Amino acid sequence: MEERFTREQGETLVALARKSIQEKLGVLGSPDPKVDKALQDEAFKARAGTFVTLTIGKELRGCIGSLEARDSITEGVRHNAVNAAFRDPRFPALKKNELDRIHIEVSVLTDPKPLPYSSAEDLLSKLRPGVDGVIIRQGFSAATFLPQVWEQLPDKEDFLEHLCMKAGLPRDAWRKSKPEVETYQVQYFDEGI
């Protein structure tokens, strides 16, 4: 994927995510005029899907995002940071004493594109581990995994089975019922840049 943002711009997005969580917790860090000025960059006014992922150690602590480019990147990061910290239904709301332990990652997505395939084997051959985020849809069920999930699930079949289960589908739905599949790419930044 073409690099849309510089490292410095990525650091700004991660700082924005942390600041948004701190504000929601009522923990006011010292103002950072450098970040506030950097957020005026026109690049952040563009619309794109964004995800914010929180971890403590290597364990997921929250991950919320939007696949569609509904909001500006700035608004998407703000909104998704707060939702990842306080509204991910898999976890209790983040507490103040966890704030210093969370690690924040921000992903900016390309627009999802349909991935046509003729069979389960064809689908497997078209997936690009570590490159593509994958969306699976069938009926009212849908789920996505960011490209970073390939690090935990490098086997294509395992990846698809876990994605189907996340969507509430049978683990072999990708093989038996030909669900709709879309792919996208991300540029991501974290506090370890």
C-alpha cells in the first residue's frame, strides 16, 4: 500500500487517540501545542475508515473502528479511541489505573473492495497474509480482521475460520456457503514508532 502518511503524522494520530481517552477519563495531560498544530494538516480532514486498537502487554484491551469513510480521519480517531476504551462490548470500560499501561495503535484504511472468488480454494489463493484486512458478510452477519491479525493467525484457513466465528457464522461458512468477501489495506501507527 502506498504510504499516505508520514511517521510524524502517524505520531500525531496516536497522540490524538491517547488525548481523547485521557479527556474522557478526566485526566488532563499538559497541552501539546505541537500536536494541536499538526492536527490542522489538511491530510487529516480527508475521510477514511479508521480503527483504534488498545492492548495491555500483548493482550487485546479494546478495538473499535469504522470500515466506511464516514468521518474525517481526525474525527474517526477521536471517536474510535473513546469507543475502544469504553464501549467495546468484549471488555469492561477502561479505568484510570490502566491508562499508563495501555498501548495504542491507530489504523487508517483504504476503501474496502469486493474480492470475487469461485471456490474456497480460489479464495485461499487470493488472500494476502499481512497485507489485506478481510471483511466477511453473510445475511445480517459480518466481521472484519485488520491485516495485523495475520500475525496471530498466519494460516489462511485458521484466519477465515476465526473470522467466520467472529461474525457469528459456522467456522466453515467460508468453505461451504460462499459468503461475500471484501479486502482493504491499512497504514498503521503505534506508540512504539
